[in-house]
Amino acid sequence: MSGRPEGGRPEVGRPEGGRPEGGRPADGPEGREGAPGWGGPGSAGLAAPGPAGRGGGRTVTLLLRHGETALSGERRFSGSEDIPLTAEGVRQAGLAARRLAGSPVDAIVTSPQLRARRTAEAVAEATGAPLEAEPGLAEADFGQWQGLTFAEAARDWPDELATWQASPDAAPPGGESFAAVALRVLAALDRITEQHRGRRVVVVSHVTPIKTLLCRALLAPPEAMFRMNLDVASLCQVDWMDNGSAVVRSLNDTCHLDPPPARRRRR
């Protein structure tokens, strides 16, 4: 999931991207001893490059979540499983690619996982920008919870799930902690901003890595991860300044998707 099923704790109210609604928000890397800190140095909705936009004092990252998969549609933990896009996911990737082709793109950096790679290939075809893989952008490994819904994991692993929710240093059985995910994602960010300084880069990834980057940009506490919603094929724009600051210009932008991703009704 993502945040939760599909890449990190599920999003608030659903498996992919947070904690279940009403549950304690997942703790991120910051705010725990021994955990890495989050803080640190065109077309509609996407800020066009200005004097500091291309080759200037900022590196623009357009963070694109991959299109729909069978597991994301069912709110199941996907994690390190290499699953393909559904037909709808392929369509969503094409719509996102068409949106991105409306403004300059200098490079595309993608998670090596199939669902992200196929989404990135659609963007590369539409924009003509070079494509490269970055292993640090892969989704969190949920170990023995992969393929399960959050409710199923809570039923079969209640103590482990409670520990995992309480600390970013705790990992699912056989899986990866959020502290470990943050270390590799932020290292990947450093590589991207160093290699593509002053350029506009599409970064194709998953819920947990994208939320990690957003928290870093906002200097936000880990709980903030689980107050964000990221739909499939959504876009976020973050500008990383040469002086170490950052600006989040958009979050969960899905105006290119028609109709927008279906949302579950809350009861």
C-alpha cells in the first residue's frame, strides 16, 4: 500500500499511506532518539520555471506517485512486491505524462519497481526526457504483511503492529522500518539534487518515499506523514533551494485525472 499498504503505513483511514482513521499517527524518523531527522537544509498547478527555476538557485522536483495496481485498489500492503499497473493504472500514467509534457522536464528519476518504472516510461515517452533508476526511491518492505490489508495485519500481528505504529525504528516481521526507509530516501534526494542541480526533475515513486520527502521539505514532525493523502498518479511539487531551504508548491494534485480517483465513503 503506501504509508500503509503500498508503501509505508497506510494513509489515515486506509491502508495505503497512513494509519487507520482514529489510530495513532505513524511516527516518522524525526523525534525519536537514534532516528534520522526529517528536517534539514507550465501546465495548470505546476509552477513554471522562473529565473531560479532552471539552472538557477533551485532544483524543482515533480513527485509523481505510480498509477493504480491491483493491491493499491484494494488497500493492501504492496511494499517491495514487483506488481504491474492495472489497465486503469496505465491510463492514469498516460494522463500524468500528458500533464507533465506541458512544462519543461529535464530528467526523470524513478524507483526501480515495476509499477513506478512503467509510470516513468510513460512520462519519458511524452516528454523525451532521459530516464534513470534510483534504488533509494523504492517503497518500504513490509515483510510478512505484504499483500495483507491493515485489518488483516492487526488481526494476525497485533503486538507487532502496535510496536510498529509506536516507533519508526520498529519494522514489520521480516520487513523494513520507517527510519531505515528515511535514511535511503533522503540519501537519494541528496544524489538527485546534486546530479540535477538547477533542473526540473520528475521523481516517480511511492507513498512512503514521497511523504518522506514532503516532511523533509516542510521540516514537519513524523506525525505529519499521516495527515497527508496521496492518490495514485498524483503530483506534488517541491523546490529545493541552493541555500538548503525548500518550498512545497503543490500536494496530491490530481487535476489531470478525469474522473478523479474514487474515494471510500467515511461512515
